[in-house]
Amino acid sequence: MTIEDRRKKLLYRATYRGFKEADLLIGGFAAANVGSFDGPALDEFEALLELDDRQLYDWATQKSEPPRHIIGPVFERLMAFKLA
């Protein structure tokens, strides 16, 4: 799969999560950022998409703290995006 195909696939997955707040947060972040992601960033973003939506949303809204192994460059950008 080409990197562009991967970007499109992840953008779709980020936009249609099934939890409206996550659709808006993660989908909005993906629309704004996924086009600039390289392979390692796409790997990290794909791993984040495997996580539970409500857990991601709780981390983004600071209702709970994410585990250290989750925090990486893409995660930090996602958390900064929600504050913008």
C-alpha cells in the first residue's frame, strides 16, 4: 500500500469512529495533519486509532492521564490540536 493510500485509509478511520465527539476531535485532527505524516507518524497514528474512543476523549479532555507508553509526537500533536 502506498503512503498516500495509507493516509486516506487512516483519515477515513479517524473520521468515522462511532462516537460523535471522537469523530470531531480525531477526524478534525486527521484532516488537518495526516497529509504531512511520514511512515513512523502514520504508524503511531494508526496505533492511536486502535485505542478506545472514550479513553482517547478522556485523555484529550484531561479527565484521565494517558499511560507513558502512549505519549509520542503524534499523540502530543493531537492533544495540542484539541486546545487550539
